[in-house]
Amino acid sequence: MNRRLAAIEAKRSRLLERAAHERAGVAEALRSWTQPLELVDQCFAAVRFIIARPPLVAGIAIVLAALRPRGAFKWARRAFALWQGYRWITKKIAV
């Protein structure tokens, strides 16, 4: 019984070493993704900030419409298309 426990312990230690080595390899491979993922995280934070403040978005839209009426219509169409795309994607994900 003692030999069996020693064999199990030896195998366990080998597996722990292997797991540590693989974790180090994965960390090294993902190191180059650090900056792009930080940028994506900042973009998500910005979107959450804007979504949480509808009056801010409305105020910006009104100011832009007052400054550039033609451009405001183009941006309104684009925003509506983005909104429809967002709604379509969320419906597809929810199903």
C-alpha cells in the first residue's frame, strides 16, 4: 500500500510540474494579446458608460443636429442601422 501511495504522489508531482509548465507557455503566448484586449475592454467600458446615460446621448445628438443639420440626418440613419443590428444580434444570441 505504501508503494502505491508513493507512486501516486510521484505521478501527482509530475502532473503538477507539467501543469505549471503549460500555464507558463499559455501566459507567454497570450502576452502579445495584452494591449489589444485592454483596448477592447476600454471600448466596452465606453459603450457601457454611454448606454447608462441616455440624456447625454440625446444632448449630444441635439447639439450635432443644430450644428450640422445635413450631417445629423446621415448620422441618425447610421445610428438607427446600428441599433437595428444590435437588436437583431441580441435576439439571435438569446435564442
